[in-house]
Amino acid sequence: MSHLTGKCLCGAVTYKAAAPPQSARYCWCRTCRYLAAGNATVNVVFVSDGFQIDGATSDHVSVADSGNTMHRRFCTACGTHMFSEAEARPHLIIVRAGTLDDQSLVDPGSNIWLSEAPDWARPDDRLVAFDAQPPVPPTTA
């Protein structure tokens, strides 16, 4: 498999993943709905090892509903939200699917934090569903 690549809106921040994603999912937590202007975010989980980021990002640190201290990283030039990292899972990096150069390479398989989805949300009921934080995906070599 070739490297998955992506960038922010202005192109000042680029990234390359050396390994395929561990999973992809929709997140309905309130923080992600802020980031996605009301809807769920579409997140792709990668192993941090071999994941390369070039360009300046700013880091917003907060505590998620899961209790995890999160680092949410944005492009300092255009403000595109690109990455999230939990201190409890330093081996993983979460990438916003909209920043991938080829978004057809990922297919979300689950919905998470459905307990926080608004009443008007229509999550795909064919996907695996979690009311809160799912188990950490296993790493693959």
C-alpha cells in the first residue's frame, strides 16, 4: 500500500502515514460536534509510529468526556482542525478524514459517543455502535 497523505485547507500542514489506518469512525461527542459545526466528525485512527507531520500546528488541550486529556491540533495559518491525540493512547493519532487527499480510501465502520448525538442525528444503524468511548483498536504490524 502506498502512503496515505493529506493536508489542511491552505496546504501549510501536510502529513503522510506509513501504515494503513487502524479504523475509521464517526464521533458524536459534543466536542466533535463543535469541531464539525453540529454534525459528527469523521475520524481515521493511525498508529503514531511512522506518521509524519510537516508544518506548524497549534495545540488545544482539554479533558474529554472520557476523562482523557486530549491534544487537538489545528493549522496555525488557516485553522483547519486536523489531529487529536489522547495522552492515554500515545501510540495513536486521530486524523480528520476531510483532510485526506483521497477520502475514498477510508470507510467508517462505527459510530461512537451516540449517547451525545442530538435528537435530529441519523447515524447509520448498520454500523457498530458505542454509546461512549470504544475500546482501543489493536495495533497491527
